[in-house]
Amino acid sequence: LHGKYGDDGCIQGLLELLKIPYTGPGVLASALGMDKYLQQKVLEAEGIDVPRSMLIRAADWRNNPSAVRDAVRSRFSFPCFTKPIREGSSVGVTKVVDEITLTDGIDEALKWDNAVLVEEYLDGAEFSAIVLEDDAVARTLEVTEICPQSAYYTYDDKYMPGRCRKFTPPRNIPPEKIAEIRHCVVRAFHALGFRSYGRIDGFILKDNRILITDPNSSSGMAPSSFFFEQAACAGMLPAMILSRLIQSAVKIHAEKYGPL
């Protein structure tokens, strides 16, 4: 399950009420995993680097768009990005290159949510890492480097075969930086209260800073997904992974105290 009502805490809350075990994080962590603005605040509080960003509420844009545009111009240079705060799969994301695309990008994002996040453009290598947790011990699988053909990692890049090059392990990230990425990813996993598994995306910039850009409380499980590709590098078959997640969910459900 992905997107609104899928991995944002809604179905998790329903399953809690019905006392049915489920894989992945609980209600609060799932909600944080979907809300791009709040997750950045949590990560910043934990000393984890995130992109510079600005929140635009629908009412502010509707009441005074000129003031909003001025505020964006004062804090960001072009290019930058606009995105809905609670969507996944790059839905509603726009690369902003001028005043016209800024207006269009905000309008597009507001079709999907009632608030927009403006984020700085990041110049560096993009990565994705799956985290697995057993008995409260989290570790990453092999890191994947993402090399999109488009200006950013679009919806089509994610789901259309051949639209994006992925390297597992990375080709352009040195081993010592991969070790740092692993450490940073696990910190983000714990900071957001994720459990059992998750997918953490980010960038390593040209100045070697590591930024976490997209923590996901769930991960795609199509045959070509990061999850199974990285698991294969660790010698784990899909059936092994799924059995592990189900066993973890049953154990967490049996041992918990109250809703999660």
C-alpha cells in the first residue's frame, strides 16, 4: 500500500483498532514518513542534514500570491523544486526555473494537498537505501545510486522500464562515503520511529555532505524495486524477505503495549 491512506498512518490506525498485525511502522511513524515538512523538522532536531525548504499554505497563496513569490525569491535561487507535502512517487513535483514555473509549480502541488514544500536544488549523487530491523537492531542493505535521465527522479523514471539507471552498489560514490551514508540512514530510520523496514533516500553533495531528502516508511515491492534488488545483493530471495517481514510484524504485535 502506498500514498494517501496506504502508508500515511490511516490504514495502520484501522488495523490497530481491529488488532490485526501489519508490517512496517506504526501510526505516528507512518504519518511522519508521509509528511515531508514534519519529517524534516524531526531530522533537523536530531542533527541530520536535510535540504533547505519553505512551507507554503494554500490560504497564504490564495490570499497573497505576490508575497509568497517574494518570500520564495528571497530564500531560493532557481532552479528549485515545489512538491505537495504529503505525496509520494514524485507526484505533483515541479522543477522551478523561473517565475512562470514557480507559479505553475505551486498550483500543481496544491492540486494534491493543501500545502506546498519549496526545496533547494541539490547537485550531487542521489542514493536510496533499504533498512531492515531485527530485535531493535537496524542495518542497511546495499546502497543504490540513482541516475535519472530526467532533470529529477520523476514518476515515469520510477515506474517505466529503462527510464533510469540504477547502480547497486554505487559506481560513483567512494566506499568510505557509502559507510557514512549507511550510518546516516540508520540514524534517520530511528529518529522517525520507523520499525521493521523502511527506505531512506538522499544525496551526497559535491562538498561531501550527506542530506536525507525522502524517508519512506514503506518501500515498493515490484520485482524491479530497490527492496528486492538490494536484498539480492545480500543473497536474500524475495520469499525470504517477505517471510522475515511477516514474522517481524507478528512478533511486534504480540509484544506491544497499546497502539503504536
